[in-house]
Amino acid sequence: MTVQGRLFILSGPSGSGKSTLMRRLLENMPGLAFSVSHTTRKPRPGEEDGVHYHFTETAAFLALRDQQPSGFLEWAEVHGNLYGTGVVEVEKRLQQGMDILLDIDVQGARQVQERRNDAISIFLCPPSLDALARRLRRRATEKEESYALRLENARKELTCAPEYTYLLVNDQLETAVEGFRSIIIAERLRQRRNPDGSPVQMVW
Amino acid sequence: MTVQGRLFILSGPSGSGKSTLMRRLLENMPGLAFSVSHTTRKPRPGEEDGVHYHFTETAAFLALRDQQPSGFLEWAEVHGNLYGTGVVEVEKRLQQGMDILLDIDVQGARQVQERRNDAISIFLCPPSLDALARRLRRRATEKEESYALRLENARKELTCAPEYTYLLVNDQLETAVEGFRSIIIAERLRQRRNPDGSPVQMVW
């Protein structure tokens, strides 16, 4: 019998260093895969369908979204484009025993938790609000949103940190990578319980 | 405010490789300390009072044990000697923010869980009963107990594995050390909750 994979959620405000952290973790973490999202946005140069995103027509996205129950574990509209995590793909890979990592915001994390209350959620924090402000300012010229808006959004996201299972502070990158990796390894060693408290899987 | 330390329990049958694993972990895990037990057994050559054990007269041990509530988180009689984990020492170091590791058997683990239901318990398993039998046979000449008795006790202990939070299989030592270390790190990142679900400590 294949043991079902675990569903991990990573959230963190813009400027928390999430992308770097995920890239570093996935380089060296067999059995953990990143979930490929659906989007109605057009592919950018170099982006491949099925690798970076499942590029989806708006009508098809809306049909999937409005199924009962929804075909998306979570979905959101960002800058006029729709983004969503498909249930079928995630469930299929979990059934195969693969652990899945979702990179979603606090709203998306809440939606996922409603459908899958066994999801393990990790919130990535900057070491301080000052450090976050400095990182955002450094990037301010590269991005569409204004510095002030991004900082305000980050502040709002930080207030949701208490909803998460784990809190990971990204002060030193190496320490954060080790912490993230440790969470994945430890969760694999944690005994999963049925509602009556008995373990899901017996070893002996 | 100092954040209270966490209490870790490690159990595992004779032959599971527990001593080696603990030594390897403690070499390189700041903030985690081994609890020094009380015993009525006489010191062996090289053993220091307060380092290896608190060597205690039987009358003093019994007085501590029979306090209400007991002065021991757990205690046991082994080969006619009494062994116990003192509440005061453990609580004092937890209050100082130190994480404490207890090396106790399944009976002791149950006693501790009754007093401290926030203790994090780890059960160390051999990779298989055959592997355990081989390890015990190899040591059979060195130890007081007979091989058959030790194997029977190990079998009994293994049936208690489902009571533990984590199950760590000692197949490859390096993998087990990494797993053990990951559990400690991940638990430090896990948000602790008050009975109403609110986090014990706010970061922001």
C-alpha cells in the first residue's frame, strides 16, 4: 500500500524571500514536488505549459472553478488574471505518495485548509518590518506595484501568521533552508492519526 | 520574556541504537540538554554525581517519590535500583528556555505524558525485528540479561510505538540522526497554542 503524500502550504509576504527559499529546498528534497497552478494569464517568454503553469482559457477556468465541489483547492484574481490550484492534479500526486508544496497567499491558504484540514502550513516571515521595508525598497523599481502598496499588503499578511502550523523566520538564508527542510522531514516522521486517534499506518 | 523550553522524550528498545543516536545529536544541538536522572545505584568508576546521575540515598529517593504531587516526573525500579527524573530540575531548565531530552522507557513515557501532555515523544525503531535480534545477539555476552529476555522485552516495547508523536526508524545512522535533529528543529518552529487555539507567543 502506498502511503498518501502530505500537502504543504508555504505563504509569506512579498519580500520575505520565499522564491529563493523554495528553489533551494526543492533542489535537494526527493519526494517533494511543487504544484503547477492553472492561470488565465498568457505565457511569458520561456514559460512552458504544464511546467510553469497550466495555461487555461478563461471559460475553461471558470467552468472548473464553479463545479460543485470546486475543481480548485483555491483560486484568486491577481491583476485581472485568474490563478488556481487544481484539485485533481494535487489529489492524484498525493495518492501516488508524493508530497506536494503549494506557494499561495493567506487567502488561498484558508481556502485549502477548508478542503484539506490535514494540510501543513508554513508562514515565512522577514526578520523584522524594517528588514522587509528595505527589501521591498530595493526591488521597488523592478515591479508593477508601488512600494507603499506592497509594504501595506505585507503588513496585512503578517497579521495572519498565527493561523499557520509553523513560523519560519528568514533571517539567515541557510538557517531558513535548514528549518524548512527540517519541517518536511519531521512531518514525514510524525505519526498520522485517524479521527479515533489510532495511527493511519502501522509499522509492525 | 524567555520562551519556555520544550520537553522531548526518546524511547526505543534495547538494540535500537538509542545511545549512539543521542550522543551524535547532543554533540551538535545547542539549546538541547540531556536530563540528569536520580538513582539509588552506587556510582561506577568514572561516573560523576550531577553529571551522569544524581546519586541519591534510598530514603531520600522514596521521600521525593512519595510527595504529592510526586517529586519525579517518572520513576522505575530496574535490577533492584531506583531511577527517576526529578520534576524540579526539569521544570527549572524549561523555564530558562532550555529544551530537555529524556531517555526513558515506555512506562516512563506514559508517566511523563500524564504530568506534561505537551511533551513531544519520539520512538526509535530498529529497521526490522530480524535486525534487532541480530544486534541483541551480538551484544548478548556483554550484558546481564539474557538474549531471549531482551528480545522479548523489545517486542513488547515495539507494540507501544503507536503512542508516540514521532516514529524514527534507525536503518542508516546518518539518516536517523538527521531525522532526530529535524524533529527538534521543526518543533522549535511549530507555533505553540493555548487551549483556546491562540498562539502562546506572538512574533509581531
